[in-house]
Amino acid sequence: MPKENWISNGHGSSKITERSWRRRLAVEAGDFVSIKNGDEEIKCPAIKVVCDGSWSKRSYGHSYNSKYGNAAIIGVRTKKVLFVGERVTTCRMCQINSKTNKESPPHM
């Protein structure tokens, strides 16, 4: 099924929307806690966060660098996840098209 049909039928977009709303609510909760505790010195309160991420160095006998990494940001006071992200160094679509000598269409 083409990507346009997948999104227009509502598949896949509900998870993205839900994730976005959860992030927004977590940020608002952090802002509320900051204002409540008197941390607001400017109009945009700063919240304390803890960040952690990883990019594995283990690979099965090749270059010893993994192609996958991830990170998370968590509010210190609220203990809510503000952001989770994954990254990949290669695009599978581009990789397949380069092997078959095809031009990759514009994509994310």
C-alpha cells in the first residue's frame, strides 16, 4: 500500500498524534511544576531534565559501529518522558535503490 494511502486511511497517524499529545502534556506539566515552585524568572520557564542516549559500538565483525542509536529526555520533577528518539545512519530505501541503479523518490 502506498504511503499516501496508508496515512489518508488513518493508519500510522494515530500513533504519531498520540505521541505528540503525550509530549505536549508532559511539557505543560513540567511548566506547571516550574511555575508552582517559583522557578519562573522569565515568561518561558525552564525545566530541569535528564538526558540519556546510546549509540552502540558493537557490530558483528564489520566496522564495529552500529547503525542504530536512541535517546530519551525525562523531566526531573515530573518523571515524565518528554522525548524519545531513534536514529539510523542509513536509509533502507536509498540503499536498495542504489543497488538496483534506480533514483530514490523524495522521502523522509
